[in-house]
Amino acid sequence: MCYGKQIRASLPVGARIEKERNKKYINMNQEANKKEALFSAKNMELLRKPLNLDNPITVQVLGICSALAVTVKLEPAIVMSISVIVVTAFSNLIISLLRNTIPSRIRIIVQLIVIATLVILVDQVLKAFAYDVSKQLSVFVGLIITNCIIMGRLEAFAMANKPWPAFMDGVGNGLGYGIILIIIAFLRELFGSGTLTIPMVGELRIIPQAFYDMGYENNGMMILPPMALITVGLIIWIQRSRNRVLIEEK
Amino acid sequence: MSNKYIFTYATIMIVIVAALLSTAATVLKPFQEANARAAKMVEILKSFGVESSREQADELFNRYIVEEIAISSGGEVMSLYQKGKKVRGGDTRPFELDMKKELKKQLAGEPATFPLYKAQKEGKIFYVIPLYGKGLWGPIWGYIALKDDLKTVSGVTFGHKGETPGLGAEIEKLPFQEQFKNKVIWDAKGNFTPIDVVKGGVNNLAAGQQLHSVDGISGGTLTSNGVDAMLDNVLRIYKNYIVALRKK
């Protein structure tokens, strides 16, 4: 796929890069414009792949920062996961609807505006009608807008696919992100505090007092970010041992 | 894609987004403010042990809060309101005073007034003082309720905007707040001791010191320091008024 040789050498660099990019999008769009049933195998694959083989955190290595920040307890991890699923799905949908109109030179800015507007609107509506949920979410608003997964999916998928597949892709990646987040938060809270905090239910003590009386102590390191990163590493290790296909060729 | 297209596209997008966000903010503002006021009442009630939902907040607030007072930093009573109606003093209801703005005014050397709530529950009197300060990532706030001896803490509540979940954010949770019950802000010798948030275990301190200290949060040192500073700075403002009231 050597686009370079097809572009006239006499064009200035900027215009050449833009032509290449536009050609790439036209090719991807032609593929995507073929008709597909709503829940066809291809669309369901968009939901399934990010859960394991194309997981945004463990395979695409995106969104690590929030995976460290909000996984000290289980409840914020769940709230954050739901928010990311909603924002990724709907920003994918919006950008996909607009994809043929966005000027390529400002497309990153346009994507950022769509994400930020969506998150702010959701936060404002929650503050008015679901105040308690919005109080939990307000802390994360900044973290969601800067989450690389959302921008990453917009660039890699929504810009060149039809709205419904883009929506499914957003949901799939959000779910993949959510699963990892919940696993990490589960381990960190269980071993770091001996409890599990579930939304609407509250804090449940899991490790009984009897264990502490016998000398068991909470692992303080689990509450700190480095352990979160090590936990992600362990999950990647387990995932690759079970799926040899993920191991890169030397 | 010509430059003209790019500029037009960008301009139209900005106009649409700005219109969308400002419409949403304006239309939703009354609902948001009502929620915020109710949440504030819930926090004040919670500090002296009255559990309330946001729907019941207004009714319970009027039932339990007998006086709203605004004091100057010198300890002078500037206005007195009861059940939302002015009894004497200025035009601003103490409930509407913004601690953040008043503290800023005071720092700038301008005259500032601070709210204080007198509550009555089951025959006992409580005094609720609002708190406002700086956490690690953003503002922190809360309410401290004193028993009628104006010395013993009946309870506290804390809130924050952006502290780290599981670390600094724990100031919002019951275990941290429970520690403050029955601590004192005046020690046996009569010294002013706004509660200290200490690192390393309250149980390791001398018995006299334990009475006005609580444990900080492991891993949330800077937020804990913020709480310590907030109690120190704000209670100092109310000190003169409290001293005068205790003498009576």
C-alpha cells in the first residue's frame, strides 16, 4: 500500500499528507458502506472483540490513567465504567453521522468538542434530575473527557464507519474497559481494605473481623497506584498465556 | 477542502455547541439550585444527627433550626433570621451567605459576615458552623455541630469536589466523620484547640491531646492536612463569638 508513489511529488508536503489521508478514509468508507443487518455476526463481533482479544486497556493499552485513579474502591469504578460506555457509544454515533462533513485538518478538535459537550451536557442534566449520581460523577468529568479510549475509537473507527456499527463499537470498547476496571477495583478494594462498595447497596465488609484478630492485615500497597499498574500487568500476563495469538512476533 | 469551508464549519459548530450548552445551563439552573440548597440543608441537619432526604430537607430545616445568625469576624451579631424571616439586621439571609466569598473578602481585608445556625433537637441546643477550605485537588467543605457547652463536638460532615476516590475522598464517609464525635475544641487548661488531624495514630498521643485529635487518612495525607487547616482557619473566625456566648 504505497500511497506515496501515487502522489505527485510537486505538491507541498501538507497537501500530500492530506491527499493520502483522504484516500485512506475513502477506501475505509467504501468497505463500511456495504449494507449490514442490525445484529449481524459482523456487528456482534464489534461488541465481543473488545471484551477480550482487542481489549482497550490490556491490548490497545489505552485509558490506563483512569484505570489507576478510580479503582481504589469498587463503586467509583462501576460509575466510571457506565459513564465511559455511554460517552464512547454516543460520541462514536455523533462523529459517525458527521464523518463525511468534518474537515480533515480540524478533525481532532471537532472530536474533542463533541466529547466535551456530551460529557458536560450529561453532567448538567444529572445535576438537575439525579443529583446524587451527579455528585459522584462530577469528580470524573475531567477524567472521562481526556480518556484516550474515546478519542482512540473516534479516530480508528467512527471516522470511517456507519453510525450503527460505530455505536456498537463504542459500547463494546466501553464494556471491555469496564470489565478490566471492575476486576482491578475488586482486587484492590478486597485486599487493600477488606471491603467491597457496591452502588445503591453501600460498603460490605468481606474479610471478617475474625481474620484481623488472628493477625491478618490489609495490604496498604493495594490502595496506592503502583499496585494498580502491577495488577494490570498481571491481567495482561494471564490474558496472553491463554491467548497465544496476542503475543507479538519478534 | 477549502479554507473557507473549514472556517465556516468551525464557526457553525462553535455557535451550535455554545447555544446548546448555554440553553441547557439556563433551563436547568433552577432545578440545580433547588437541589444544591436542599443538599446544603441535608448536610447541616446531618451534622447534629438528623437524617433527611432532599425532599424533606426544607420542612425538617424549618423544624429544627431555631435561629440563623450572621456574625462579623469580631464576633458581633450582624443579623438574625428565624424560619427564613428577618428578625433584625442585614438583608441577606445567613443561609444564603457563601463561605467561599466571605473568606475571600476577609483575606482581602474587607468586612465579611459568616453564618452560624442554632438548632434544637429533643430539647437540646446545638450550634452548627459551616467550614470551607482547600483540599489537594480542589475545595473541601463541611459543617461542625457543637453541643450547647460550645466545647464538645456533636458531629461533623465533610464534602469535596475533586479529591481522589478511596483516599482523600474518604473524608466524605462515615468512618472518618465518626471520629470527631465528642472531641473538644477547648482543652482542660482553657486553650483553643480546633481539632487536629494527625498522622501516625491518635492512640499514640498523650491522653490530653487525644481529646482534640483525630486520625488522618492513610494515603490521603494532603487532603487530611487540608481538613486540619480548614478547621483551624474557620473556627478561629468564630472563636470570639463562641467565647462571648460561653461567658453568658
